[in-house]
Amino acid sequence: MKRFALSDRAPFFAAVCSGSSVQAAAAGMGVSGQCGHLWWRQSAGMKIRTGCEGGLVWVPPVEDDCWVGRGLTALDRDKIAEGLTLGWSYARIGERIGRSRQTVWREVTRNAGPDGSYFASVAHAKAYENSRRPKELKLAQSLGLCSRIETWMDDGWSPGLIAEVLKRDAGEDKTASVSHETIYQCLYVQARGLLRADLHRQLSTGRAQRRSRTATRRGTSIYANALTISKRPAEAEDRAVPGHWEGDLIIGAGGQSAIGTLVERATRFTILLHLSGRHTADAVAAAMIEAMGDLPGHLRRSITWDRGSELADYCDIQLALQAPVYFCDPHSPWQRGSNENTNRLLRHWFAKGTDLSVHGPADLARIQDKLNSRPRPTLDLKTPAQAFSEYLQQQAA
């Protein structure tokens, strides 16, 4: 039987990728069907039909433009294969086809055969097969995963947190976890059948569609003679020491009700302030002094707030708690990142446009406990309550 060098087998692969069976393509080369199947397993490895017809399951169309778009064409792949045979570098091949060297490298890496050989016809067929849509999402294969995700989202967990916890629990089992992007795709694009159709309402935004993050927010008035965030100790910025808090209000419908929020930067431990339907400066100051008054001094190192009029009595707070109050720069509420993120999580229970005065102290305590017992990726999936308790134990030892 005639022996063929690897580079001489290209007509065989081209025939199979054009729709011929492996048996027929092998006969055309003057080799046995067994030899043809061996070549295919070594240098292509793609799934083929069984039986007398044989051939590829998905045969790419003749016209490249009907499916490739801006991708590489069959002619591009012919030139790549030719360049590799001549021993050219990826950069030189890229110059010839008008592409970057990274594009050529990715193409060869993705579409070479199991033995590392690159045949243009095989690479073209692989690219076509991999481009086929829609592809089944992993969630469609696991009702158990869907159930866990729905349960956690009903409890206010974000897709990002769910993905982190699933990854931790799955270990080496890749089938037991999904990325946050897969969850978002199921909510916004594909879902309606994988996850509940109304599940997007459990997101902090409540949106049924994705939206660009280009909107800006208006700032509030400037506090004369107040400490600015630039003067806050460096230990607060790098979260090295617990005891630095950030605070703000969640406002209810028509600005008639509010709930105060305080978040400790290092542990993300949250305290909710019940304001009895009033959120004037004296009411906020009284609630904050009462809530933080029993904390040890080393857990009252500083408080950072946005420039809202509700903290006009900050001097009283500083005096009662013996803790300096710092204010964000004008139009910069994002400088209290921990509190902004926490308030977003709290919107799961305190939806925008609702009357917050219906939530009594017992309700706030229950929701506060729920949030403080939620695993946080920033704490290596510890809960804020665990991190806060560990710090108190260290100080007591």
C-alpha cells in the first residue's frame, strides 16, 4: 500500500469535509477505509455520520460570507496551512492574509487536529460547527441547578454571588456550576423555560433587559467646614482595620419614608436604622447614636456619609460617638462604595417606589440578619456576621 506523508493527505480531508464519506475519500486516495478512519481520528477527530453515507454531520456551505461574516474564510485558511507547511511564523502568515499574528495563533490553536496538524478543510469545518447557534445552555441540562438558582435569587442573592458559591461547592465537577453570565443570559435572553419568567424581578435593578451603565447621578449640597473623604485615614481606604463605617438613606415613595443604612468597610457588617417615618437631621442623628452607642470604641473609628441634608447634625454624632464624620466629594456618592453596594442589595426587600414606613424594627432586624448571614466573595465566602464575630473574638483574646 502506498505511504502518504502528512502533508499529502490534504485531498482526503478536503473530500470528507465536502460531504464524502471517509470510506469513499480513502478509496479515492488508494488506501483502505480502515486507514482513512485512522487518519481522521489522528488529524481531525470531528464527529462523522456512521453507515454507508458517512461524512461530516455539519458540512459548511460553499459561500463563506453566509456564515463567517468578519471571520476567516476558506481561502484564508488555505493560506495559513500553506504558510505552516513552509515553516513561516504566525506574524508572516498574518501579514499575508491581512490579520494579526494573534488571530493566526488563535485559529491554529482552536482548529488544529488532535495530533497538532492543521488542514485548511478540517479547520474550516470545525469553525463552522463551532459557530452554529443557538447552543444549549448548561442550565437546560440540569433542573437541579435551576432550582438552586431560583431559590437563592428569591432570597435576594445576585447572579455573581450564586456563581461564586456554586463554583466553591462544585469543586472539580464542572457540570455543577455556571458562570454569572450564563445566569444573566437565561434571565435576559434565552430563559423563559430554563428559569422562571418573572425571576428578573428579583435582581436589584428589577430590569427585564440589560442597560448601559452610562447614566450619571446628581450630587447634593456642600457641607461647610466638614471633614472630607480625602482626610480619612489610609487604614479605612485599604480596609486594614475594622471600625470604619459608611452610611446613607434608602428613600421610599415620594421621599416620605426612609431607612438608614450603616456598613462596616472591612467586614461588610450592616446595621439598619429605623426612622419611624421621619428622616430629618435630628431623627437620623438620634437613630445612629442609639444603634452605634453600644459598640466598642475600636469599632467606632470613623463614619463616611454622602452630602445629604439628613446629616446636618453631624457635629452631635461626632461628639456622642467620639468618631469623626467624613463626607464624600460633591457629586461623588460612589466614594462610599461599600454602602452603595449594600443599598443595592437591600432593594431586594425595600423596592423603589414603595412605602418604607411599613417596615418596623422587627422587620429591619430580620432583614439585617439575612444580609449579614449571606456569603460574600470579597470575604472568601465568609458571611459579614462571621467576619465581625471573629474580629471581636480576636480583640477579646
